[in-house]
Amino acid sequence: MVDAEVVGSGPNGLAAAVVLARAGLRVRVFEANDSAGGSARTTRNLLPENTATDVGSAVHPMAAASPFFKAFELPSRIELLTPSVSYGHPVGNGRAGIAFHSLEETVDRLGKDGARWRRIFAPLVNDIVDVSRATSATLLDVARHPTVAVRLGLRLAEQFLLSRSERDNGTVGAMLAGLNAHSISRLPSIGSAAVGLVLGAHAHAGGWPIPRGGSQAISQAMIDDIVSHGGSIELSHRVESLDQLSAPIKILDVAPHQLAQIGADAFPDRYRRRLDNFAFGAAASKVDFLLSEPVPWSNDDLRRAGTVHLGGSWTEIAKSENELARGSMASDPFVMVSQPSIVDDSRAGGGNQALWTYTHAPNGSTADMTELIVNQIERFAPGFRDVIISSRATTARQIGIDNVNHAGGDIATGAVSFDQLIARPSFGLAPWRTPVKGIYVCSAGTSPGPGVHGMAGYHAARLALLDGHGLATIPHLGIEGRKQ
């Protein structure tokens, strides 16, 4: 007999299992796929020459910054490689906005626009611990941190003013558009601006690290901890009904619509309707490349960037993202590029380079985006085609099949709109607790939303320990033998 069952082994499900196992509970994790990790997995069977390819996320701004990973001491368990350039954003004619890990270096490089960049990000970078804490629960929770709330509010207002006045192909506007486009939603909007501000602040605080060997390292660190504390992981075990679960604590790392299906008639009608009506957004479509040499960027600083945002000016990126929001695919889409090989020589052998890319696509799209992505990279790196050894495309539809939380390829597990950030998936300060005793939900479809941070799982497990065992204090999560 186990004390707790966790359905789904994504970062949030694993985080929940870590907390429960550390509290002394007997924990069992069920995973439908034949490998654990969800969106934080790495495989070596997609491209030739044993190339390590991240199935989902590749770069992890929250790996060292999230309160859960801080308590778990993740940077002491795995090697996080932090590029000196968090991200770059080419704007044409060899020019690019470069977000160095150092805020001051970024400001200096931006010249006359540097003061504006400092005004936007310095207050958040200087208060990054409280920013991380305030944005790691629910959007409503930000009100408990009034200083952070005011600073975020002022920065949001400044972004909206800039989006209306700076459609002149300015570098700062382009860089902000690239950050906001991580939300895969309309530009400008409150949801996209909030995502952009938090990501941008982390770029100059802890940086945007890349795990050596791939994202699987993050998942494996949690798996090892669960097993070492008596837990177990059962692979290729799909849970389709609550009848398959028997533990008094059940935590489901599943999307809202799946929770409704698995819960069947267990949930009250009002809660079930909320789950059924939870909206999914646009999708991602991915292409992995094996290259004979680094991308031949026109701007040399981009060769040091762990991430590169492609799409041109604010106006161009907003146009493509807003077309997507209307269900149309832009001919010049926003493209995200990760260059793990610039810091991690284990990704590809023989001096070759691994390149991870995705663009945004209509939900459920079956289109192969290879040519669109290659064209967009060629726009800022002439000769890119000549260094491609091989590539592999994963359509939006296939992403949704491989990970059912990402319905239709929506890697955010639900549209990142203002109302769905406030009520994700339900309204309140504890959206991880369902109306049924002992049942909790913790996917990216719950607060604080998408990203590899483990916080939804942490919050769900915290509530389960409080409700089921009266434990108000989270157990020590760090490496044993170290002082708190």
C-alpha cells in the first residue's frame, strides 16, 4: 500500500513526488510514456551520430531561480552551464540586440537606448529573489508582495507605452517582442508582457542556463532523489480513471481537460465545467538540426548566445504572433533557436553542433516547418543551409501526441491569457487543490503556469501534506548532510 500516487512524471509531477517522499510518504509515480521527464527529456535517437536532443525545453531560466529548485539545491546536483550572452536578437544588417548576463554590459552595448533598458529591468533584477517568490505561486499571490507588484505594474505600463510608440524597428522594442513571444499569445497583452518581464529579469540575474547533457539531467536528479527515499516510477502505465488509483493522496500532473476525463463524475459540475472550458492556445512546431559547424551568424555576438530570437522588429513579430492568434501561419514567423553546443561539447560528436529550434504554429498543425525555420535563420545567418548535416521536424500535432498535456502542440498547457493566469485552472489562492478530498492537480495548466520550475508540484504536495497529515512545514529538500 502506498501513501501517495502521482500521475505524470513531468517536472511538476516529479517535484511533488520529491516533496512527499522527503516527508516520509511511500510514493509511486505513474508515467504513460516509456521514459520519465515529460517536457524535460533528452534523447539520442532523433538525429545521427548520437546527438543529444532535448524533446521539449532546452534552456532553463528557472532551473536555479525557482524556490523549489533552490531548496532542492539543483545546481549542486547537476552542471548548469550559463552562457555569457543569455539571448540575442538580430534586427538586420548585421545589427543585433545582445542581452548579456551582465545588465550593465547590456546597457552599455545598447548605447542611447541603454537607459531605457536599465529603467525596465534594473528594479526587477535587484529584487529578483522576491520577484521569483511572488511569481512562483498564483497571479493573485503577487498582491502579497506589494513592492514587487508595484514594480511589475510600472514595467508593464512602460512596455505598453513602448509597444505603441516604438514601432520604428528599434532594438529595445525588438528585444522585448522576442521575450514576450515566449508566451505564444497576442502582442501586446498583459499576459505576454508579464512573461517577457520575468524572463528578461532572469536573463540578467541568474542567466539562462543549459544543463550539461540535456534537460533530462534535471528530471534524473529528481528521479534519483525519489527512488533514494523509497519512491518508485512506473513507466508505460497510463492512468485513465481515478478507479486505477487507491492511495489517499492523488496528485495529477495532467492538463485540465485530462483531469476532467480522469475524474469523470467525481468532481462537482461547476468545477468540471471550468476544466472542460479551459482554453488551449497556439502551438509550437519543432525542428532539430545537426550542423557541421556553428551557425554563421552575421553578428558575431550571436555565436555566444545560448538562445537567439528571430523575427525582426517589434512590428514584424507582433504581426506574426497576432496572425497566429487568428489561426493563420505567418510567412515570416517568430523562431526560437537554442545553441547548446556553444557551452556543452557533449551534445554532438566529431566537432559537430546540435541546434534546437521551434516556431509557432496553429494548434494541431501537421505542417513541417523546416523550410520556414531555415529561411528565417538564413535571413540573419547567410550560408546556414551549407552547414546542415541532417534535421528532424516534429509537427505541432505530433508534439501533442507525444505529450498529451500539450494538446495540439500547445507547450504552455493552456493559453497564456490574463484570465487564465488568474484562474489556472480555477480561481483562488490554492488552485492546486480540487473540490474532492485527497485529489490535487499540478501541471503547467495550473499556477504559476508553463516552465520547468517544479512549483506547481511543490504547491500541490505542500497542500497534500497539510490536508492529509497536518504538516505545515515542508521537509528539508536539499542534499543530505548539508546544513539548511
